[in-house]
Amino acid sequence: MSLKNFAKAAGLGALLCSTSANAAIVLSYAPVDAVYSGATPVIDFDSPTPEFSGAIVTGTTPGDFTEPLGASGNYGAVGPLLGTPETLDLSGIPGDLAAISFIWGSVDFSNVLDVLDASDNVIYSLTGKQLLDFGAPGGLPYTNPELNPVVTLSFTDGDLGLAKKLQFSATKNSFEFDNFAVNAVPEPATWAFMIFGFGAIGTALRRRRSDKPALKLA
């Protein structure tokens, strides 16, 4: 997708990416806290994670992988040593994915993130270089909060609900990530069922009130 718009303020970046006037993906990032305080993750690699096809590691091994700032316990990583590309399957999350956020560890040029649809087509691609060009500072030390941003992809309009998988790749060791949080909205059929259910409850309450005997006054 082409980069359409750019804005940045107070350490928070926002980038609008679009394939058409009716479809848009908004990228934003913010420096991570040393102790993660973002949205509650649905995947943090600390419990069995069959959704991820790659390596799950812990700690730091110089030259191989570096624990992202804000991560705790296990995290995912890809690269020539660990395997690349690898995917994280989010299709099991109910509803249409409206936003995905995660810690992107030690951003560098070799990192590539692809967002895939249900047919494994790439609907959006972001490289570490683009993120750095966008404004995320690079370089050492790897403990720099702004070098380990919480990246959020927000899906709107025609892109809402299209994202099903994230694919990570790296030409150098390594691309690290952790604490995936999502915002999902109910699918249209679910909304219809909920509306029907609320209507049925309302009808039942009205019927219950009408069935009560009238109060007779002496």
C-alpha cells in the first residue's frame, strides 16, 4: 500500500495507508514503557501459542535475539537463525479485527511485517526502514524506549475485518515482538442476533407488565 498521509506529535506517530478512497489502515506508534502498560494482550507467548509458527524465546542472546523492552517472559522472534518468514494466525479471534497492537522490538531495516487476509494475500506491508523513516528513532542502545515502540494498526472502512494473519520476516537476526492486543467488533450477523435478542427481551418485559392485574381502588 502507498503511504498517503503523515502526522506526528508528542512522541506519537500516525500514518494513513490506503488502497482506495474507501479503505484505510492507520499506523501509529508510541514508545513502550519499561514495564508494559498497554492494552491487555491476547497473545504474549507465555502460554501455549499454537497460533505462531515460529520460535518462541526468552531473555537475550547477543547476536541472536534481544528481549524487547516492556516484554516479560517469552516472546516471538524470526530471522535467519530462528526461521523466517513465520506467521501469527489471528483468525480464531471472534469478530472483525479493527485494531492490532504489539511491541516491535529493536526496530531495524531488516524487519518486515506483512498483514495477510483469509487467502494469505498481503493487504498491507511495513518495513523497519519505513517505521524509522516515519519517525521512530533507530540505533543503540536496544533499551531505548523509542526503539521498542508499541505499534498499532487500525483497520477502517473496506479494510475492517480483512486482517487474519501477521507474517514476520527478517534478513538479519532478529525481528522480535510480544504482547499482541486486538480490538474486534462483532460481525454483522452477530449484531443482528444481538438486536433480535434485545427486541425479544423488550417484548417479554412489556408483556409481563401488561399481564399484571389492574390495581383496584376502594
